[in-house]
Amino acid sequence: MAISNPYQLRVADVLHKDVVTISADDTLQTALELMSESHLTALPVVDSKDRCAGILSSSDIVEVARSFNEEMHDVGRSDEESYDWLRDNLEDHDLARRTVNEFMTDHVATITADSPLTIAAGEMLRHRVHRLPVVDEKGRLRGIVSTMDVLKAFVEGAPG
């Protein structure tokens, strides 16, 4: 991305097009493995037509695990040790085989690629989320934009 006025940027200027996704029918164990391997804290959930059906975040999984194990209150949300610990403990409570559909957020805020970046930032604040799936007019996933993408655009576009 060339450094430019962040107030004139569109989501398309900063979004990531290569998005690791998961299906609602996949298991929590599969989700944790994908998050760990890809160093991600969330996965958009897509249906068979590549439409964004929701999002599964590491905090969703941590909340589930906390209800079973008091030690979870000290677990980080995105480091590899935490993912390994989560996998082990989810298996102990037979949660590893449960599906993403049971724990994902299905009313997920989304944005379109032609939206101004400032609108995306406002939506993240309003919904208190760190990432927005970018969808087309049919709801198909086209990318993702994160708070770090927005912050980077504003830092790089700052005068002098």
C-alpha cells in the first residue's frame, strides 16, 4: 500500500485477500489447529457458497473452556502454548469434537471493499471487534480487515 491520506482510503486498499477460513461443520480441534498454524486469533466461517456465515475467535473458545476449567483465566489468547493447552483441555471435556457452529458468532459485522476505511474503523469500534470480514453484494467473503490494518494506514499516512 502506498502511503496516502488514510481518510481517502477504501477498505480495498488495505484488506487481506488470502483469508484462512473454516466451515461451521468443522470441529473446534480443527479450528484451534488452523489458528495455531496460521498464527491467527479468529477464523471467518464460510458456507458452501463462500458466504460469510459467522466468525470464530480464540476468545469464543476460551470462554467455552473457562466454564470447564478455572485455570483458563490465566491462558493467553493467541500464543502457541495456549493453543496446545486449549486442545488438551478441550479433549478432556470432549469439546474438541464439537462443531464450530455451536460456538461461532453468527451475527457478525461485515463491510464491503468499496467502503471508506474510516467507516470500517467506526464499525469496529461500534461492534467492539478487531476484524471485519469483507464481503461482496451477495455476502461472499472477499477478504478481511483488522484494527492493525487500519492503524497501519493511519500511521503511514500521518503527515511528516
